[in-house]
Amino acid sequence: MQINPESIDNANSAYEKAHDRAFSGLQEQLEAEGKQVHDLIQKIQKFQIAVPSWALGAGGTRFGRFKIGGEPRNLEEKIEDIGLLRQLTKSTDAVSLHIPWDIPTDYEGIKSHAKSYGISFDAVNSNTFQDYGQPLSYQMGSISHADKATREQAIVHNLNVIEIGRKLGSKGLTIWLADGSNFPGQSSFRKSLDHTRASLQQIYAGMPEDWKLLLEYKPYEPNFYHTVIPDWGTSMLLCRETGDRAKVLVDLGHHLPNTNIEQIVATLMQQNMLAGFHFNDSKYGDDDLSTGSIKPYQLFLIFLELVAGAADGCQTWDSISWMIDASHNTKDPLEDLMQALEAIKVAYAKALMVDRDALVQYQMTGDVVMAQECLQQAYQTDVRPLIREARIQAGGLLNPLAFYRKEKIRATLIQKRGKENRATGL
Ligand SMILES: [Mn+2]
């Protein structure tokens, strides 16, 4: 579904006066602080976050799944949904596919379909955490499995995913390894780590030279006693033993409560080892809640490390991949993604507000109070008029969510696609 540009203009005119007032106030304040508003707008516009193909339908838990209606029935419709998000928010321009959930049948067809919506193909995701009719089961693991034939099958799957991604123009392979054990004694820590290292090396050797390997980590679930790659340290160790283009992927929800994620981000950037980000939020574990809905201040502190790491030359901003990884069964996924995209941009813009030169001075002189004031001054700034201005200048909506509701887009999708269908995914 494509929105007529005229209706975008009409919708924006309703909010124009209020926006102009708010934006000119903020602009004046930022200019008085010596900030280049034009540069800020450009940075915000340029920042695009990929959407995974599994986030467009209702997510489920192990207890069940509730229908939302109008879910995309195939890859084409998933891309259409992301195209719609792109038109409304101007904050996403890529889809991240999950194999085998989204294997294209007509590569040229799907590429031109995506292109017509301004969508490209982000990193591809392999899946060896469930069985889908392959000869050997992944119940006891995949690339870390004690059995060589099962490991080889999982390696071949990853190589196939690379081939699919290559045909689509992807530049990366994301591996989240669910392997681990549920009970002490079930598997050997050292052997499963050794097998994983050897398997990753084979997968890496099958990647084109302009690709990167994004290696995710997660402390627990689906295995609750031990996970082969439970933390950033293990992921970085494996990446170092695999190759220069293997780097660590940080999924915000994949941390134990109260973990200092911003410190992990700073360390990875310092080591030039940050591959990318999966945005979401969590209260207890991997809840996959909407980004910024629980810990927006933490998200701001993470962005501050990202902005500072890039500005200090640790890693370029463009060397990092950005994606939302969330799926739950209580919200309309498109509305949820709009909220997430907004929260990510808000955190980014607030991080750009920080007077980093002043902060360095406070750190040098041990002025803890002023260092905190410096962060708060940025964090408490309402940057939303800036985000909106960036969006309308790019041709998007002042208020995407209000437009989505007013135009009854979900009802239109239900009418077109039906109430009962379920998008592939968990
Ligand atoms: Mn993830």
C-alpha cells in the first residue's frame, strides 16, 4: 500500500502551526548554544534503521499467539509494510530477511519490488534454532553439536543463507546461536566452544570479501543452563579467532538485568569490534519490548557512546548496522515499529545534544556534578520538533501514528489480506 503524497501534505497542514511554533523555539535555543541545526537535521535524516521481516506480524510466546489481522502473507507483503513505514517515517530503508522463513522464489522480481518501495536488503539471518524438515535435528545444537554431520548440515545452511543474501545484494550474515544446554553434564563447555569456532571459520570462508559476519550473544533462552555464546566477551573471542570482518552484534534485550550496556558498546567500539545493533527493550530478560519503552535513559547513554566513539575515530558510523529486533503479541506491529523508530531517533538526537567538549573538561577536573548536569541538559531537551522537522523535510509525516490511525490502515490491510493469516516467524 502506497500513500498518495498529496494526502501526506494535507495531513501535515493540520499540525503545521503547532510544529512551526515548537520548532522555531527549539531552533533558537540550539543556535544560542552554538549548535548547527542544519547539520543535526541532516544527521537525523541520514540515520536509517532496518526492519526485520519477522517484525511485521504478531509475535508469539511459547504459550501462544494472538492474531492481529491483516498480517503480511508473503515476503512481497512484508516489504510493502516496510515501504509504508518508510513513507510515513522516513526512518527505514532496508529489510533484514530470516532464512528459511523468507526464501525468495524470484530474486529479480523481489529485488525490483523492494526497489519500488525504496527498500534494500540488510544482513541476512540464518536459523539453526528450530527444525524445518532438514535431515538432522537441531534439538541438541547446530554448529556446536557433538555430532559432526549435524554441524556440517548447519554450516551448509549458513552457506546457503549467504548465497541467498548475495543474490539480493545483502552485505552481511547475522548469526544468533541458540546452542547450549539445559542441564549440567548435558554438553561439554570446551568442546561446544571449539566446534563453534571451527564452524564459524568455515562459514566465514564462504562469505564474499565485502561482507561482514555479525555474531550475536544472549545469556539464556532457549537454553537455561548454558549458552555457547552468552556474552560479548565470548562473541568477541570467537570473532577474533574467525577473521577481521567478524564482529560483535549487540542486541539490547540480550543482557541480564542492570548490565552496563553502554560500557560494552564503548569497549567494542574502542576495539573496532562493533558489528551492529538490534534495538528493543526489556524489563527482565529478552522481552522484545518496544525500544525506549522501559529504559529510555539507558538508550540515550548508549547513543552517547556510539556518537562519541564515531567522533573520536574508533569506528565510522556507517560501519555499524542498525536494526530493530522486536516482536510481541500485544500491539499492532506497524504502530509498534513507528514508536520504536521514533524512540531510536529521539535517543540519537539527544546524544547529539551533549556538549562533549565540556564533558571532557568535567572528566579531566573530576567535576562529577557538572558532568551529570551536562548529560541531563541534553537528555531533558525535547528534541521531538527537530525529529519532526527532519521528517517533513524528507517528505514524511509530522505525525505518522495519527495518520495511520486516521486513515484506518490496519482495517484496510485486514480487508485486503484477511483476518486469519499469520506472518512467518516465531
Ligand atoms: Mn537479535
